[in-house]
Amino acid sequence: MSDRQLLLGRIVGVFGVEGWVKLESWTEPRDGILKYRPWRLRQGGTEREVDKPQGRAQGKGLVARIPGIEDRDGAQALVGAEIWIDRERLPKARKGEWYWSDLEGLEVVTLEGVVLGKVSHLFATGANDVLVVHGERERLIPFTPGHAVGEVDLDARVIRVDWDPAF
């Protein structure tokens, strides 16, 4: 088990009477959650490892069957459980790409050396992703490598940005 774990989604409902559950996935693509193994289901202070969940697209959503869950009551008991994986299970990011979780906590510094704060989290807008930076105040900086984002140095835990500190 890794020290770093990532939250990929959660169980949000039941599907049918044979133990299937509905999933909310935060992976890209959405059905990517079905490719990672093992899952760690966390719910109410307990954790359970699931090696081989079955899953598929169902309408506009995703459904999965958890080994050992055979009926609707068993599935209902899992509603609300979070789906985690060990960070090491993710494939290595390609050059010029980063996992959001790897950017969280990095210090954000302007090209002139002004520290703006640390990345709290990111969110998608459709046009581009946005860094939410917490320092003396909150800043929203477009995550546009080669434009607002000059350099991401994971080893140094720094993101250098071409950004006016007054914004």
C-alpha cells in the first residue's frame, strides 16, 4: 500500500437487484475508474480493498459490481463509499502533462520571484483548467503551460507563472 492515495470517485446509488452500484467518476475519461485496481472503498471510518470489480457504462453513467455483494441490500450499504487507489497505480504522465493531484500543494511563484501561495486545487472550465492558489489571498490562475504557466518543477515543488501579483 502506498502512502499517497487518490480519490477517483464514489458510489452514488444502486442499480438493479443483483448487487450492482452506480458510480460517480472523477477520472478522465470517466470510465477510466474501471481500469484501476485494486480499489479501496472507504466509508464511515472503514476501508475495504476490492481487487476485481466488474464495471461498464450504463446509459449516461457507470455501474459496477463489487465481489461479494450479491443483492440490492448489500449494494445499498455501499452508497456513499469513496473509491481510492494507490497513486503508484496511475501510469506515468507524458511530458508536458501532469496529474492534478501532483500539482496540489506546489508553491506558485511569479517569473520575478514573488511568491503567490500554494495550489489548493484545480478545476476545469471547458476552455482550460484553473489553478486555485491560496496565499495572502486566493488567486485563480489559468493553467495554460507556455502562457500563464511558465514552468512546472515537480522535484522543486514549484510552479513558475507569468502573472501580475496584483491580480
